[in-house]
Amino acid sequence: MIFPFTEADAMRILSERLKPERLRHSVCVAECAQLLAGRYGYDEKIAKMTGLLHDICKNDNLDFQLQTIKNGGIMLTSIEKKSPPLYHAIAGAAYLKTVLQVEDADVLNAVRYHTTGRAGMSALEKIIFVADLASADRNYPDVETVRKLSGQSLEQAMLYVLEFLICDLIHRKKYLHPDSIAAYNELRSEMDADCYGGALCQR
């Protein structure tokens, strides 16, 4: 059993830990993940639960997130230490393992890497990464393009989003996580296609 608790239990836990807006986002991501899982032949229940739990530490303060990461035996890289927006994903994976007793490596990785991506992502990791950005509550520029691409290929949607994220971080003079660069390079190499995010980079 991958999750030692029910979906109802997960909703109860999340309602106690997340603000209403973040809880709604989590539910939307779960629904999108379930839809994508069905489309791409992955277990819908696992995808839905993982999507539901992906932001479990999002509303915790940074000190709690850092302590959770430490409790999980995770050592942050120098780039991660300088990038607090990444803490919640890493802490979320640690919290699932140490507090909620989720041991499945694929689920933990899907939560941990849902903000950065990485090379060699599993089907579940790709589903959660894309669902987080294509869920019904999202309204950023070009979200409809991401949704359309997600219906054609998880990889196309990821490539489009990664290009935007990387360009946006550069524009704001923020650090680039090596995992994001590795994910982008791998996808570009595998797909041998035009840059889907070019228009976004020009904005």
C-alpha cells in the first residue's frame, strides 16, 4: 500500500495545514493529475493522491520547512539554500516520509521535484509537474497553451514550461537550479523539436 491513509484522511490533514486557496489549488492539481494519468496510462488513484499532497508544506514558515528537511536527512545544495521558494517541495517529500510514513520513492520524488523538474523523470513525476501548472485554478499567460500541449505530450508541455521558468528566473536575476537545466536539456535532446516556449521568452 503506497499511502497508509485514505483520500479522506489526506483531505483532513491538508485542511488543517493549508490555507483555503492553497487547498483548492491542491484539489485542482489532484484532478488534473488524475486526468493526465488516465490519458497516459498511469494509475489514476496514485496520481490523484500525489497531486493532492504535493504542496503539503507550502504554507509552513521557512524555519519549519528547513527543520522538516533536516529531519528527513536531506542536505540542501548551495543553490537550494539560496532559493527559499524551493524549500516547500523538498520539505513536502521529507514530511510525507517522516511524518505520514509514505515510503514510495516515486511519490516522494514527484513531490520533491515538482518545482524544478530533473533529468530522468518518471511518468508520475512528469504528471505532477505538468498538473501543477495546468490545473483549473491557474490563470497565468499562456496557461491554455500548456493545457493544450499537456493533452498532446507531457514532454511538450514540460519543455514549454521549463523554457518559460528558466527565462523568467534569468530575467529576475535569480539562481537556476541545475535540475531544471538538466531536465530542459534532456527534453530538448529527446524531442529534437522547435522551442515551444519562444514566445514566452520574448515577453
